[in-house]
Amino acid sequence: MNATTVPTTPARAGAANDLTASTLMAFTAGFVDTCGFVALFGLFTAHVTGNFVLIGATLASPRPGILAKLLAFPAFILVVAATQFFLHQCKRSGRDAVLPALFAQAVFLALFLGVGVWGSPIQDADSTFAILTGLLGVAAMAIQNVASRTVFAAHAPTTVMTGNVTQTVMDAVEVALGTDAAPAKARLRKMLPPVCGFAVGAVAGGLGFVRAGFWCLLVPLLAVAGVAWLYRRGSTS
């Protein structure tokens, strides 16, 4: 089974709720990624492949924090594998996995917040606290990456925005030219809000950490709780 196979029923809470949920999750990814980058000496938590670039840069010009970046990728893989296994178990038992996936992400976000606050100020990029805090953030975003491809597969991707931005610009050109405009407009309505949500989250994550430290992670925690509420409301209506 490939990585994009949906192992359980995707969330279906109505078009408006889907759009709001995907925007909130994209906001969460942008917020957490930027907060982690600012707080943890350039560590990416949402798209860990970005850490490869930083590892290469560190090898070219030594700087602190390389151990956390080296550990981020295997940690990400382990959490992705565990999450995928859990989703398969949910499918076999007929259990809806949406709320458990959101709950697991919220738990790791809360741990990211708690350990970060406990260890603050983190001044050594290679300290145990810095590494542990970063890996907790990576775990939270690994769960979101899996959920984005499985239980939220009907939504626009919410973690890595390069593909969304590319598609949005392509569709905007199609709409401007008037060629194949209807599908392009539909994709724009789906893709543009998460792109904007990610951008707002990225700005908010940077400013939030400067003003409130790791306590700013309460904001994405509330965003994840909001998605869970939307899903529960949609599934019971």
C-alpha cells in the first residue's frame, strides 16, 4: 500500500466545514513550523526534509543544532509509521480515526509546549531540552502530515505549501485567460484559503514566540480543538 492510500474513511463534514478545517490545520502547520524554527535554532518541524538543507549548510559552515536536525528525520518516520499503523487498526475495527488523530496531535503539541516552557530559556541548540522539545514538535506535525493524506484527504494539503502555491498560481492564470475556468475556480476555492492560513500562521508563530515564548503554542492547540469541534458538529448534524 502506498503512502497516499486512505486507510480509513476521510472526514466529511460539509464543504464549508472542510474549508474551515483545512485552513485551520494549515494555520497550525505554519505556526508550529515557524515557532520551532525561531525557538530551536532553525529546526523545521512540519516539513522535515527542509532540515536536509540546514544539515548541508552546517557541514559547509559549522553551526550548532545539527544533532536535532539529524534526529528529526528518523523520528518523523517512526511517528508516521506508528500513525499509519493506528489508522489501519481503526479501519479493521470500523472505528472513525479522525478525532483520535486530532487528539494525538494535540497531545504532542501540548508536550511540545510543556517541555519548551519547562526548559526555557533554551540557549544551547545541542542540549537535551532543545533536542527533546524539537522532536515533540516533529511528532505532532508528523501526525498532521499523515492525517492530511488519509482522514483529511478530501481537503487541500495543509503542511507543505509548495504544491498548493504552484497549483494556485497555475489556476489563477487559467481563470485570467478564461481557459478551463470552472475546474480552476473550484481548485482556487479549495487551495487558496489553506495557503493564506499557512502564511498567517507562519507570521503569527514567529511573532507569538517573540512575545510569549512557547506559551504561544496554545494558539495552534486551540486551532486543532476547533477542527475537532467542526468535525463532531458535522458528523452529528
